[in-house]
Amino acid sequence: MAAAREAPTLEEQLLIKRRAAVSILDVVPESVARRIFATVANDQARSSSAEGPLEASQLNKGKKDKIERRSEKVVENESLIQGVENILNVFDDSYMNKHLMFSIVELLFIRLVPELIEKTPEELLEERGVDILGWQHWSDGVAGAE
């Protein structure tokens, strides 16, 4: 048999969470990501850029070079990644994960068999004429004949 898988270290867990956050941001459009994963830094940047029209002299003074824009983009991306990581922290709790999985399974059963909302499985089988204990009586008869 293969050796049991070791649990990831704290550093590996953080790296996994970081990769998951980046993957989520790769799939979500940037405008949507800014709204969903908004942080204080993003809100401040938006409010400072929306203060009103700039005069021509302010535009000349306020031009930023390419490096500054890239660094701002990196800071914004880092802030979005941290926002996604904060949401992913919900899944750190094993109890919550178990509860989530049971809720999903229950929802699937309810969607497949809506009658389960009102009746137990035994009541449904009895209503449909299925004798769930009949196989036990049959096996008891076979065992008694020996």
C-alpha cells in the first residue's frame, strides 16, 4: 500500500490558499472582482480618483510613469487576492465543511425525491407497497429450514 498522505504544513496551506485565490481572480472579470472582493484600499483609490474634474496643470503634474502605474496595479491585485483569501478562510473550519457537505447532499436528495420533505423514507416505501422488512422474514425462514 502507498504511504498515507501527510497534512500540509502551515506554509503549504497558505500557498495553496494563495493559488486558489489567484485562480479565482483569473476566472472572475476584473470589474466584478473589484465589487465582490472590495477592500479599504480599493475604496480609497476609487474615491480619490472620483473627486472631480482636474485642471490642465493638475493633469500635467498628476501624470504617472509606467512603473508607478504597474506598482499601483500590483498593490490593487494584492488587495483583491487578500479579499478572496478572507472569503476562503470560511472553509478552514472542518465542522463548517462537514455541515456544508451534508447540506449539499440533503439538497440533492430533496431535489431528486421532493416527497422526502413531507415523509420519511419508511413512510414512502410503505405507501408504495414495498415491504422493507419482507427480506428479513424470508431470510429468517431460510435460516430456520436448515
